[in-house]
Amino acid sequence: MDADAYVEPKFSCICASSTNIFYPTNSGYTNNIQSINLIDGTQNFVKRSIYSPSCMCLSLDGQELFVQTSDDDGSIPSYCFDVLNAADGTYIRSFGQRGLGLEHIRGPNGIFGEGDEIFVSDGYHNRIQVLNADGTYKRTIRNGGLFFYPGDICISNGELFVADTENDRIQVLRVEDGTYVRTIMGRGIGPVIRPTAICVSGDYLFVAHNNRLSPEKCVQVLSIDGTHVRFIGDDGRFSRNIGICVSPDGRELFVGDTENGNSRVNVFKV
């Protein structure tokens, strides 16, 4: 599925509803949020002039899109996320106060909604911030201070999966209280380097690299306990995969592939 309309897709992050894939497009320092209709392939702008978004997700009902943002000129606003109407991009509100305090966020790299909570990986502070549904601060997960610039996050069956990017591993914690459960692919345990994009579907965990030097340039599939299952795209089809997500029904895996103008969304059966 090619994604070449309007401007160059960036695929630093992608998310999917039952009918659309959402992704940022690259236009210098200013980006837009664009969508591809999964039924007829049409493309539409959802939101213009978002400055370099690094993460986004849909609300559980698919009606709202949470987008990490800063001002068009690159200056730092008071809040980290804009909430947009997923259908037409209408601005609804902002949340996630930026700053250095316990209740603040700085350098968000991942966001995931679960129940009445919103989980945000706070890269600058090496922690996970848990917010209420309205975006107000609720609690902090630090994992004993063992995160090092956490990236993407996802949740499945009461477990929080954190791409602990600079530690070359995935940390698994309990959603309820942040208690440590296990480590997947720590240094010396597995081959994946700098895991920044992750998602879960059923019994499988999908992990993408964000490392230009990595020879694999593919998505690794593991069981939930971390056992290697297979690779997707290890036939050289990817230039550089960055954003990954699964469809709401868990049947398809979307991989954003961006490098040297060869930008596209690859779709695989899970």
C-alpha cells in the first residue's frame, strides 16, 4: 500500500482504526497528520501544522486522536498532546502538562490508552506517567529507576510493555501498580537493538528497530514471554521500519517504512 500523496510520509509513529491508518507527514520542520482509508485507499489531511510528532494513539472508541505536539515554530507549549477529532481533525483540547515536576511530562515517546487511564512514556525523566482520562496527572511508574529513555509502550492482559530503548530491552510491568514482571531481550539476551516501536496482538509481541546500522531492518515476532518466533520482512523489503501497529481486530500488522523517498505502509497478516 503506497502512501505517496501530498507530502512525504514520516512514519515516526502510526496508529490504526477499523477504517483508517493515521501517520505524520514530513514537510520540513512542520508536519501534518494524514490518514489512509483502508477500504478505498483515499488519503486525507486530519490536521495540518503539527511540529514533529513522535507518538500518537486513538482513544478506545476510535473517535479521538491523541497527538504529541509542539508549536509550529518548534517552541515548547504548555501541554504535550493535542486531542483531535479523528474524523475531521477538529481540535478538542490539550493535556499532559510539560515541565520538570513529578506531575509533568518532557520528551514523550509513546502513548497508550487503557480503560480510564492514559499511559505516556516520559523519555526525559525516564519514567511512565499515568494520566486520568481527562489528561490530569494520576501516578508515576519508575521501575526502580531502571528505564533509560523509554520509547513506545503498549498494554495487553494487564501487562505494560515498555521499549526501554537505550537499554536495548523491553521491560514488562503490571498495569495496576507498576510492579516489575520480566525483561525481554536485554543486552546479551537477544538480537534486537534499540527497540522503539512495539505492539501486541493476542499471544505475540511485535518489535521494530530504529537503528540504521542494524542488519536485520525487520520486525521481530516474539511470544509474550519473549521467546523468538520469527522475523517479518527479513527478505530485504524494508528500507527502515519505524512505526508499527496492529489493526483493532488484531488480524493485520501495519509497518511504516521510511527511507530515501521510499515511503509506504506494509501490511502483513498476523
